[in-house]
Amino acid sequence: MDERLTDLELRYMQQERTINELNETVCRQELSIARLERELGQIREQFLTLSPSLNRTSDEDELPPHY
């Protein structure tokens, strides 16, 4: 009986450690995703600022008649 109880305690401790490690991993990933989303938003803003041609309508993209 004592051996079985010790076995269960060891398994519990291993599972507890694994759960804590997984939780830390998820927390780090959440921070990374938030950072990447902010960076993507900044890049999107910079791109739209540098490429005004993307904001034009199709009429503005047409070449003048003399071409």
C-alpha cells in the first residue's frame, strides 16, 4: 500500500511540473503573439503610407490616352 501511495505521489508531482511548464509556454506564446500583432499593425500602417497607389481607384491607374 505504501509503495502504491508513493507511486501516485511521484506521478502527481511529475504531472504538476508538466502542467506548470506548459502554462509557462502558453504565457510566452501569448506575449509573442501580442507583440507580433502590434508589429504587423505598424508594418501595415507604414506600407499604406509608403504605397499610396494602393489607395487609388482603378480609374486613377489607367494610362492617359497618349500612351
